Amino acid sequence: MCEAIVYLVKDGKQEQIMRDVVLLQPEDDRILLAELLGERKSVRASIQKIDFLRHVVYLTPIEENPTVSSSSGTDVITGTQGQTN
């Protein structure tokens, strides 16, 4: 299988945000992720690195305003297949 694990990298720390990712689609300043069973997430981030050998993707969050930080540090929208976000 060729699914990937996606991590969000912030301040040198990696946070796993999704496993079994089969679709990664850039959309303006967001990355749409979809996993094998249909769960979807839209993350405000940019691609830092893709490791095809290890099936791992590293994303870097895009800060809306660098002087203001949110509690989570990133904006994630989740949903399921067939829903619009």
C-alpha cells in the first residue's frame, strides 16, 4: 500500500495529524488531506518535505498573523467524504 502519514512541524516538534493519507492536494494556502476510509482535513500549511521511501509528509503551518498566535497554532477543518467544507 502507498498511504502516507502526515505530520505538522512547528517549533521543531512533529505532531501527527493524519494516517493512511491517499490524497494530498494543495489549495491556495491550504492542504487538503483525505485518508483511505474517506475522512478529510484541510490544513492551513505548506509542504516542508515528502519522504516517498518512508511514506511520510511534513507540513509547516502558515501563520495568519505572525504577531498573534492561536491556541493550536494552526487551522484544521475536518469532514467526511461527500461533505463540503
